[in-house]
Amino acid sequence: MKNVLIDGVLGGILIGIISYLSSIFGNKPYFYKILAFMWAVPLTFFFFINMASRDGKQPIADFSKHAILGSILTLIIAYITLNIMHLN
């Protein structure tokens, strides 16, 4: 229960900081570039790996495999999004 509370608080703080920064800098063009970079950098990956490591090595391997799949799908969707922006 303690781990759930700690993870919930840390995740809430992270999302809260992003929301706060968005309300301040959301109208600046560089904000979304920085936000996208921070999202793409594996900062959250290590947070989730830490959570998975509490249950052993297999959850780490499972999480990593699914993270690769999710990253590939995200790249495909981002590519499609960039291409359809030029359509009417």
C-alpha cells in the first residue's frame, strides 16, 4: 500500500508540474518542443522500471518489450499525424 501511495504522489506531482507549466508557457511555441523532448526522453521509463523491479526480473523484461512496441506505434502515429496535417 505504501508503494502505491508513493507512486501515486510522484505521478501526480509530475502531471501537476506539466499542467502548471502548460498554463504558464502553453502559448509559447518552444514549450511543446521541450515537452515533446521530455516525453520522448526515457525519464518516465526509469520510473516505471523502478515500479516493475519490485516484482522481479520478468516484469522488467515484459515492460521493456511492451515499451518498445508502444514506442514504435507512437512513431508511426506521429509520422501519420505529420503527413495528414497537410491535407484539407
